[in-house]
Amino acid sequence: MGQGSVVCIGKFNGMHIGHQALIQYAAAEAKRRSFLSGVITFTCDGLCPPIPREIYTEQEKKKLTEESGIDWYKSYPFTEEFRQMSPERFIQKILHEECHAKIVVVGEDFRFGFGRRGDIRLLDTMSAQYSYECRHFERIAYDGQVVSSSRIRALLAEGKIEKVNKLLGRPFFLEGTVVMGNQIGRTLDMPTVNLIPAESKLLPPNGVYASRVTVDGAVYKGVTNIGIKPTIPGKQGYCAETYLFDFHENIYGKNICVELFRFLRPEKKFSGLEELKENMERDKKEAW
């Protein structure tokens, strides 16, 4: 990575509209200045304080970053060595020597280095020594409140998907590989696909959601049940089960992306297959 870079740094837990503003600025500025654009973030291990489940997994964050036009993505594990790194050493070793930073882009509340001693003032102070410019941005507000990952987590816990999507700047989604279900949907002439979310993935309350599913680049409207399928429990346990409109292909083993748009109803145990089918038909009509 010998070419100079515009480097955007942060935890980017939610990849929300505030994070996107930093990343999009970095990508655009790099293109304008003929630099590479990059994102530095951090992954946790046993040395980290306990953290909530992730709005987006590490793989999903990387995907979203690449879709923003960023050239490279580096995620540093929070090892003992990394934990004890001074902010001055972080600037020298990570930003200067490894990433060849020419412009550093951060949020106004960014902290880094041992004891969280590093901040935007230190980045500004050391910019001349290591020949980079520091650009810092205020936090973005929506509906009179600062956009934050903790705010999004709270809204997700309440099932307020539409508001969550506003703060994320895109539909909340989960990705994974389609697994074999109990195939009851086929007997109801409503075949479904099953996806088991990553253990670390934060999800909204159990229930039925209007959704959209991407398979092999094609997009289909759908209805997704998140939960344990209490009427006919499957061997998977907790999963996201989706009925796709006008879709009857076998996609076991394929990777899909399920986007959630609107909460329809809580998950419910029905008296049997007939009542289940009636409610699935009702969900289809209400969803789209």
C-alpha cells in the first residue's frame, strides 16, 4: 500500500448515516486527490469490555464499506499489544507506516490509543510531523436526536424497523446461507427459505416482517418470520424463515440477503396447518 490514502477511522458499529457520511467523504476525497481510500475499524476479543450484539456483523460491515467505493478495509483485533499502544504510536505505526495516510477522517468524538488518550486535538497536533491532514465531522442528528448505534439498538429492540431504516440509510438486513427446513411450506403451496442468523447478530423482536430478498443478484418481495416457528418447530431452532413471492427455485446452500421493511405482527402459535396458511396468506396481502 505504497500510495497515499484517505483513511476513515471508527468502530462503525451501526454503519448508520453518520458513519456513511464519513466513509463517503473519504471515498470522494480520495478520488478527487488521486489517493486510495481506506477504512480502519476494530474487532473485539477477550480483552474488550462486554459489547452488545452487532447491528451488522464484521462481514456485513466490510460488504457495506466496499459498496461505498472504499479501496481497502482493515480491521485490527483488540489484542493486548494493541490495547497498550499509545495514541502517538498508533499515529506513527498504523496511520503513517502501514496506511500511508495523507488525510485522516474521524468523527468529533473519536478516541484512540491506550486509555483513550488520543483525540482530534492530538491528530491535529501530529499532522505536520507525519504529513497528513485531519478532517473531523460533527455527529449527525435525526428527528432532533443524535444518530448513534445505541439509539438504533433501542429502536430495533422495540421492533421499529421503519425508523431503524431511516437512521441506517438503508433497510436493515441479515445475510447467510439457506439451510434445509422442515419443508412444511411446500405442502401449503407456500415454500419458504430458512436462514440461521449469526450468533453475534442483533435482531428485532420475534415476529413477521415485510421483507425483500436478494438471491444471485435478483430481488424478490417476501414475508419473513423471525423466531422459533412455534406452530411447527424445526430442527434449526431460532431462524429467519422467508416466503418469496413468485419464486420456486431450489437455493439450498446459497447465500442470500434478507432486508426488513415493516413489522406486521408478533410471532404466534396457531392451532394447525390450516390456520397457519390462512395467516400466511393474510401476511402476504398486508406486506406488499
